[in-house]
Amino acid sequence: MVNTHPFFKYFKPGQKKLDRRMKETLLYQKKEGKRVVCNTCPRRCQLESGQKGFCRVRENIEGTLELLTYGKAVAAGVDPVEKKPFFNFAPGTRAFSISTMGCTLDCDFCQNASISREWDEIQGQDMPPEEVVRQTKRNRCQGIAYTYTEPTVFLEYCLDTMDIAEDEKYNVFVSNGFMTPETVERVSEKLDAINIDLKGDKKFYREHCAVPDPEPIFEAIKKFSEKDVHLELTSLIIPGENDSEEDIRERVRWIRENTGKDTPLHLSRFHPARNLLDKPPTPLETLEKALEIAKEEGLEYVYCGNVPGHESESTYCPSCGELVIKRKGYRVKEMRLEGRKCAGCGKELNVRGVEYMQN
């Protein structure tokens, strides 16, 4: 994880001693004998007193399920919203970005494994919700992004931060989508936008992400598409694993049929990480072929990710084909919008959050 903005902190062990603040979780059931069932992610871990869930940050303490990372940021920084990536939400704005340790998946290609899975004890810096909002304002950011690891595992921290953030600050999730319907309902009440990483088919999730049944991810994506939450999807293309034309076409068709042709899709380039160090970076021609397939299947907003300077970084009107948002890297260079409409032909575009662009 690399962030070149002057405000970026990766909090290392021993940098600051954490306090003992914890938070009772919102979505769990108490059972007999101090046993609890966590209902935040679809694993629905059943925990005896003293046990932690798969995420390793929710613990049954004498019959109460506690979030151990509440207000404990392991990383915080200022990012262009395009870096999340969001290309059709609040383009050109900046997001104060935070994360804690933990994850609901165990991906063998994770680039943030040192803070998601491969750690011995919880680390970070005390940063309660009030401080997150203060830093958002201090750094002149238009919104807050819950990112880097999986925000579902620090759900209560996210929701409390959203509660005290003023209305002019947006809130966005960068998520793997592995959520229960209860979590989707709770978070969608306050969330402005979400980018979900649609990694592959069911076989891929089982083999690479330690997910026995990924159906809840597909259901969560469909649910968010029905909510008043802006949805974008990312698909990491890994050579030899999920990069065949058949795989890509099947994924794209599912998106078009279940979330709509105007759902932005980011086709992201893979770089060797964690346990997939033997895999090469995704060839550019593979990404461009995936881009071609997505357009053939009717998707209107398709981008190649992790390829700075590629033509597809920019947004084009699906009606007249004119350039409406010009980008270079993660920077917006030019916009030809009138509100949410193409300045050329007047078509209303799936571009949300334009009100934050003026703040």
C-alpha cells in the first residue's frame, strides 16, 4: 500500500500505546452459557467466551461481543477519491481514509496482508470518530473513506464516525462485499457510495479467498444496487486464475443483468503479492481485451485500473461519446459536466456526488 500524500500514517508497533477502549458490536445474538453468534459477516461465527471471530477483531467477552479495534486506526491518509477507486462519484475530491486491522476474507493475493491477516496483536493509533472528522476538516477533504482493509470488520467505528460527520462530508466504503443482509441494511442508511471488489466466480472465491460460499457477496451487490447508494465495482484480473475471456464475459454479463449497464467497472491490473508471487503482472493486452468484452456486453463505464495514463482512465458520455471527465493518474484534469449531465448532448450520466465537488 503506497500513499504519497504528505498526510499518511502507517502506525507501527510501539509507536503509541493503545488504550483499552472497546465497543459492543451491533449485530449479534446472545445464546445460552455466554455463547454468542456474530451476524456482521456471513460466516456468522459462533463464539464461546474468550473466542475471537474469523476476522480476529471481534471477541466474546463474558457473553458480550466486543469490537477490539474501535477507534484504533492502523492507517490513515488523504487520497483522491479516484484512488479508491471511485470515478463516477464526486470526481476530483479528496477523501480522508482510515482503516483498522482485520478482514473477513483471507485472500492469497492480498496486498495489505500485514494489516488484514498477518499480525500478532492489534496495533494502531487512538483515533476516535471525533478525531477522524476533525482530521477530515483539517485536511480540507470532502469526505471520508473506510478502506485499506475491510470496513465491515470495524462497522461500529464507521457508523459512529458517520453519525458525527456533517452532512457536507460524504462517506464511502471500499469493500469485499462479504456482508450479511443485516449489515447491508444498517450501513446503507448512512453510506453515500460503495466500491465492491467482485473477485471472480464461486470456485475462485473458494480457492483464493477462504470463502466456502460467496453467494452473500453477489446478493450484497444486488442489494446495494437497489439502494440509494452509488455503486461501483472492481475486478482484479489475475493471470491464469480469472482472466479467460469466458470468465470475464460471464462476470460482465452478471453485472449488466443484476446491477445495470450503467454500473462503473474497474478492471484492475494484478501485481504479485503475498502467496501469488509467482504470478506475473497482468499483461496490458489482457486488460484491454477485458475492456473490449465489457463494452461488447453493453457496460457504459469501464476503466482499466493500475495502468497510469491509459485512455480508459477518463469518462466518456455513453450517448454521444464525448469526453466528460479527463484524468491522468488519479488526478482530474478537465470536466465537461453540467450538474450530472453531459455538457455536449445533455444526457444524464451515472455520476453522483457532484454537490461535494464545490466544497
